[in-house]
Amino acid sequence: MTSGISNLKINAGRLQRRLADLATIGAIDGGGCARLALSDEDKAGRDLVCRWMGELGLSITVDAIGNVVGVRPGRQAGPPVMAGSHIDTVRTGGRFDGNLGVLAGLEVIETLNEAGVETEHPLAVAFFTNEEGARFAPDMMGSLVFTGVLPLADVLQTRGIDGSSVGENLTRIGYAGNAPVPAQSPRAYVELHIEQGPVLDHEGIDIGVVESVQGISWTEIEIAGVSNHAGTTPMSLRCDAGWAAGSIIAFVREMAEEMGGSQVATVGRIEFFPNLVNVVPNRAVLTVDLRNTREESLRSAEARLLAHVAALRDAEKVQIATRCLARFEPVPFAPEMTALVERHARAHGLTTRRMPSGAGHDAQMLAAVCPAAMIFVPSVEGFSHNVREFTHPHHIEAGANVLLSVLCELAGAAKPAGVHS
Ligand code: GLV
Ligand code: MN
Ligand code: MN
């Protein structure tokens, strides 16, 4: 670390208190959180984090897609070194996914404020709108607009699982801000996150040094069949949308197992119509989430899914429409940023492992516009998107201290002459 600050450490108790306080908003049984993007609970979470940003003296901006950035000035003007993540959750979320990266960023700021440390470049903490994509697709929506990949006007019209639009909800909760998008690119971006998988926990390693994020493909499939009586319609005369949906569920599972490697496949949402015990479904809507660290393999999985869908059309005489909800190629992080995280983690006496990320993250979008890095801490038994999500306090503290020292190096931190710790 830069001059006179190498012993600086975050306040682990204060970070835990903020994590616990934020988790009271949208709290659900079992210790988790339900703060779907742009819901009332998301608004309350945003208000609390903005209050903390204000108390820390950050200048807060809200952009037109609701991303919030709090900036601490540096000695020089110019783009900030940014820490960030998200505070929306899936409906059955834990308290660490996303929240850790944002609150650890605030903890870094408070640590520097207390110690009277200045930085050459400004430091910022950001939380991005709708990282989860559980209510409105695609995921990483806020960072996609922030970095100019998605046009604001289209995204504002996107309708979610309840039929309401992103634009309506942003206005309703008071987070349709006026900072422009695409935004000025940060000088660098660093995201601390829980691993959300079992690798670090199983191997007993402290810090995951993230080299890449795997590719993601989300498809919504709508099947139209013919409703009929469950007791009187011979099997050979059915156009059963429910059966076709079930066949897709089984197909993607078997395909992923056969492909092996990093291929995973999930049907996470399904609806039947009219959804009655004695009626052959005339309509089914389901989503397929395919992921792979290799773009070629992901394309091949997508092609196999489409071939299966085509075969089902003929076999069951149903109509099937597919719609892409999200598609991201695998993203590598800048090697010098990966090496920086590794060096700082080791300097803290922590064990490290290089790894890809299985989950999507705002960092993968920021990586297109500035050097970006991710720091992973272990998730106990790998649970995430589940109220059982848990990371030990000593790992949270370790990850936040790595974030502190990485940000200090990137932003050029030093104590002004005459200030002693
Ligand atoms: C976001 O959490 C995702 O990877 O689905
Ligand atoms: Mn996350
Ligand atoms: Mn998540």
C-alpha cells in the first residue's frame, strides 16, 4: 500500500452492523431478504444506503436508470476509482449477495475518513439497478445502461413478471434521476462479492481471485397447445403444452449433464394455463437459463435447445415461441487487475485461488469500459439465492480489507503530511 497507510484496517463490527441493518428491509423467514428491483422494499433499502452515503460525506448522484453513485473527492479531479455492486435481491435472497460489495465500499470510505487518508483520485461507491433480473430481464440492467450497452429508452419500457414497466417503477419509487447515461467511465472498478458456489468453502481458501465471468443465456419459451378434458382426451389426440414444457425441463438437464465441463442449465420459472387438475394445459410459459465458461459450448447448448423445441412442435402439434431475455458472452477481467487482487490478498496473509464466476455481476459490464476486478469470499456450503446464504464474519472482514488495500493502491492513497495513525 502507499505511504503510511499499510496498517489501515476496516472496522469489521461496523460492516456487520450495516449488513444486519440493511437485511431488516424486506426481511423474510430464515434470515434472508426479498427486495426485488424497484419494489417498495428496494426503495427502502436504497433510502437507507443513500442516508449512509450522505453521513459519510459522499456526493450522491442518481442516473436515469436509478444507479446511485456516491463520490469522495480526490486531490485531482477526474473519473473515480469505483467500488460497487447491487442491493436488489431475488425474492428468496440472502443478505450478502450484492449488499456486501456496496456496504464494504462504504466501510472503506469510513475507514479512510476516520484515518484522515486522502487519495489522489476520487473514490466512489455505486449500487446498480436490477442486477438480479428476477423481476425485469435482463440482469445487470443498471450497469448495462451505465456502460452504454443498452439504450435507456428501451430499458424503461421493459415489462416485468407483474406486467409493470421499469420506467413506471423508477418514477414510483423516486429513483428516476437526472445524471446522464451512459455515464463517464470510472478509472477502475472493483467488486467484492460472495462466491455463491461451494468451491472456496470446500477447499478452505480465503479469497477467490476472479479471472472471468461465464457466459449467460436466458430464453423465455411460450408453448400454445389445446385445452381439453383430462379424462376423455386420448393420449394420441393431445396438444399438451404442459407435457412439452416438461420435456424441455428434462432435456436441458440431460444435455447439461452430458456436456459436462462448466455447462449448467436451469428452468427456474414456469406457469401453466389454466392450471387446473383435470384440464390439459393450453399454454405454458417457462424460462431456460444456460451458462458456460466457453462461448462455443454455450452456443452449442443453445442450438441443441432450439432443435429440441423444433422437434416438440412436430411431435405434439403445439406452437412454440422463444424470446431471448438475456445473452452475455463470457467476460475475462484485465490480467493486471486480477494480479493486483492476488498480490494484495497474499500480502494480507490470505490463501487465494483463481477462478471463474458462475454468477453474473455488474463487474462484467464495467469490464468493457475500464479495468475491473472481483474479489470473492467463501459462501458456506455454496448456498446463494437462498435464505441459507452465509459467509463467516472473518471472511467478510478479510475480503473488505483486500478491497480497502486494492482501492488504496488504485486511487493513490496517502496521509497528508503531519497526520499520524
Ligand atoms: C445474478 O445473480 C445471476 O447470476 O443470475
Ligand atoms: Mn450479486
Ligand atoms: Mn444474485
